[in-house]
Amino acid sequence: YIYTGTIPLEEVEPSIIFDLLVPSKKLGLAKLVEYIQSYLIDNKASWLRLKFTQVYSTSFQDNNFKALQTFCTDILAKHPKLIFDSDDFTSIQENALVTLLKRDDLQIEESEIWDKILAKVKPYRQLLGLDLWDDISAKFIAPNAPISSTILPARKKIPIQLPVREVPVREIHFINSSSIINDEHFAEISSWIDRCSSIYDVTKIPYKFILLLRGSKDGFTRETFHQLCDNLPGTIVVIKVNNTNEILGGYNPLVWTSNNPDKYFATTDSFIFSLKTQNLPNSILSRIIHANKVIRCARYRGPAFVGSFLMHNDSKKWYYFHNNAYYEKPLGSNKSWFFY
């Protein structure tokens, strides 16, 4: 028998789509395997990042999953600590590690790579070859001793830069994917980012806003936040407060990271805000004053703007307190704990 047909994936959960990969390969459905990978990368990239460890592991189980291998390796080349600092580092597949180490654009110091490999990956010594392994071991014992292995120049680390506008203002097609804020709000936020004296017209918003996390869909946990939002410059946090319907938020021009313990980052471009609603006729913008400790990052924290505005835990609980030493204006009435 020969069967044919179409498989609509639009209404199917991404986890179910992903689970079709391995059986499709076993059944020899090469076209379907290729299509599933393309569909997930083009339409469900946020889910792939959320389930990164699972996706990364599965993609290197078969060479027919090249598209997903490239998707994962591209992410790790820019953010290698996702895997090098992971508890799962010692269980990474050999072919996955080799593929990553061959990248010329791997953004990590060579010394850090070898520290991790020497400390944790002794089962992989065959990957390096006996001569290279002996040379590395000897170098640690006698740093000035000559070695026989060919030493290539170190990779060049590229500093993280803020994103530039991709096209002229008039060519950007703005799409509002938020269920909380409207086009006028986006125009205000764009104007604040650019420090404009007047608000952009809603037809001339100069930025593309990509929805990274929606609490009602992705969940409200700190782990989810870091999986979907870490290492991406220029992010906006927006929450809607229960009972009062206030819309509060903050702008981080830098990146969020999963540091342990806490780490603070300096910037003069961050701000927090309260957007206008039926109960608030005009939006409130409050720029940072004390620029030395602005963005607070930790693995066990969600987004945190100094100690003034932050996500407290996984129960949808936030904290806000105005401090004249850090931010220009209070966001309406001063409050402490509230839920969104």
C-alpha cells in the first residue's frame, strides 16, 4: 500500500510535533522529518529555546536532524555557557561536543573551554587524540615545556552590541503581538528608548517588537524567563496588576543572565514606567539616576530593576518601591507587594 496526505501542524502542540521526529525518521519519512524541523524553527522557536536541553540532545541522535543541530549550535556559539556551565555538560554526546568545538565563532575563552574539558570530560580524551591529550596534561604540569601538537590561534570573542535597526523607519511593518498594551503604548516606549522629545506616530514605530514570553502561555516561572529571555539585548518587561489594572514595566538595554550569586550591571539607558489606562490619563516615565547598579541578574531571580521593581517568585508576585536615589519619579502610589 502507498499512502499520501497532508499534516496540518498549526493547531498541534509543539511538544507533539517534536515527538514525531524520531518515529518519522524510523519510518523513512525523510520529507516529513525535514518539514517538521523547518516548521519548528520558523514557527516555534520560543518553544525550542524553552526545551533547549531536550532539543539539543535529540538533534544529535541522528544526522538527519541537521537543521535542528544547526539551530542549537548557532545559539551555543553565541551563548556557550548554556552548555559549559550546565549540570548536563558531562553527558553531552561526542558528536555534539565536537561540532561545537569546531566553531570558529564560539564566544568563550579558550582557557575556559579546556578547564571544563579537563575537569569534567575525561571520558572524551579519545576525541583529542593521545598526543594532544599528553601535551595538554604536560602543559599543566610544566607550562614552559615544548609540545609537538599544532596550536591554532584563539577564537575572537565578539562583544555584545545593541541591535541596530534592520531597515529604514518607513519600511518597518510594526505588528502588535501583546495582549496587554496597545499600539500607542508601543509608540511611547519606542520614543523613550530613543530619548525623543515627542512621541512617535503609531504608523512610524521604528522597532520590531518580538514577543519572547507570554505568562498565560509559557508560564510565570523564573526558570522559563531565563530560558526564553537570557542573553538577548534590548528587552521590555510588561505586567498588568490584578485588581487595579495598572500596567507597569521596565526596559533593559543590556541582557538578562543566570548569574549565581547576584550580579549587577551598569547602564544609563534603563527606565521603568506606568502606562496610561482608563484610571491613569498620562503615562509615567521614570529614568534611572544611579547608573552603577541598575540591572540585577541571578539564576534564582526573574527580571529585576535594581531593588525597586522586580519579580519576586514563581507565584506571580512582584515588588515595587520608589527610591529617589535610583529612579526619577514614582510610578503612581508607592506600593510594596502586588500580584499580576
